[in-house]
Amino acid sequence: MITGPTASGKSALAVSLAEKLETEIISADSRQIYQGIPIVTAVPTKEERNGIPHHLLEILPLDAYYSAVKFQEDTDRIIQNIFREKNTVIVCGGSMLYIDALLSGIDELPTVPDTIRNNLMLQWKENGDKWLIEQLKEKDPDYYNKVDLKNLKRVFHAIEISITAGQPYSSLLTKENRKSEMRQLPFEVIKICLNGSRDQLFNRINQRVIKMIETGLEEEARSVYHLRHLNSLNTVGLKEMFAWFDGTMTKEEAISRIQKNTRVYAKKQMTWHKRDENLRYLDFDEGIMKNRDKVLGLLV
């Protein structure tokens, strides 16, 4: 498992390792799974993948629903298939809930009927974000007080589960304080986290945003602007572009805000990593080859 904050070089390290180990990579990224937004989600290009098979990249339309539960199910199946021929699998990504779902397991939650999900989605579209947040406050005040209310996907999920179960979503959670524990898996797991100088990381983030602009982020955002109500597009990079298109900020302000919000997201990722006692840290400043060799040394 290779994780780390955004722009820390996870994908490049994973490809380098996969080449040496002659294996495949599974993406653990909640946005790269969608089609049509490869620039803003930093999907590795064909050249960057260097012929290495990648799984769970750009497989879903933007209006599809996906969850950590589905990720765990899909990844379990893919890992089993790869292990039929290979001795190692690389899972790479920065979506912390997905990684926890795979390695620590998640709570058994009721399956949400399409009627409940579609009805809630329709009401959200008609009444707006503030209405959705108020619904969470009403149905699960405990979760309302601790969830990131800007993460509307998580807010929506808590509400639909609360409606389906007939009780607060938070009352169904039991694994919240067991993030460092792993579920029983039929293979050994080595968890690598890329980290380094915060100033250097923030500089890498700023430069990545500039590169996104240069490689067509504006055109990509305009191509999905008419779908901006979809949850899959509620992500850093697109929200700011949409605000520019709406006239609420200038292009320069949008770019600066993307850089700032990406740095904030990276801080949240690093805070999450601190909870996991099983992570082995590598400094991204030491370079791909040196870090690759360090990981290979752990496999001996």
C-alpha cells in the first residue's frame, strides 16, 4: 500500500515498484475512478503508467454512485485475481476512507434502496446544500458535529443511511476508533506513506496546479460544467473553476484558491496518517529510485 498527501509522488513510486516486481497497480482514489476528469484528478497518463496495468481508473460515468463499501468489494476481487499469477500487488492512492475500508474493514451498513437515494438526490438538487446539511443536523446531530460539512458526499451518505436504517448513521459506526487495526487478510500488508518537508510539499502542490492549467484544466472543467450538480464533480479544482465560470471570482483567484484548497486537503491527509501506527514513512525528497529500493528491501 502506497499512500501519502496529494502531490507527494505516489503514482510514480508505484509504477517504478510495479516494474521491478512485475505486478499491477490498484488505484485507491475516490475521484480517479470517474471518466472525463483526468486532469483535475491527476490520473496517470498512458506514458506515466509505462505499460503497467492499472485497475479502478476511469471506469465509471460521472453520474454513477460509488462508495468505500464497493471499493472494498472490488479491490478484494481484483487482488485475488492478481495473486493467481503474481506474488505482490500494489495499491496506491490518497483516499483515506478507501484505504481504511480495504485494510481495516468497515461497518456493516444497510443497502440504500434506489428510491431513497434518488429521492434524496432530487430534493438536494431542488433545495440546495444548506438544506442537505440541515437534514443531517436533524437526523444525526452527533455526526453533524464532527463531520466535515464541506464534504457533501459524506453528508449525503450519512443521511441516506439514517433514513434507510431508521436510526442515526453515527449509531451504526463501531470501527471509528480502530483505524490502526487490520482485518484478517490472507496476505502480508506493508503500508508505505510518502512524506517530507511541508514547504516542499506545498511548492509541489502549487506547481501541479499550474501544470493542470497548462494542460487543459479550463477546457476539462467547461466540458462538465453543465453537470456541476453531480457529487463526483464536487471536488477541489472544479469547484473553483465553476466559480470563475459563474463570475463569482476571477481566473487568477480561482487558480490561487485551487492551490490553497489543495494544500488544506493535504493537511487533512497528513492528520489522518498520524492516526495509523502501521505506516512506514519515506521522504519524497529522496527520489523515486532510492525510495523504491527501500521498499524492495522490506520485501526480502
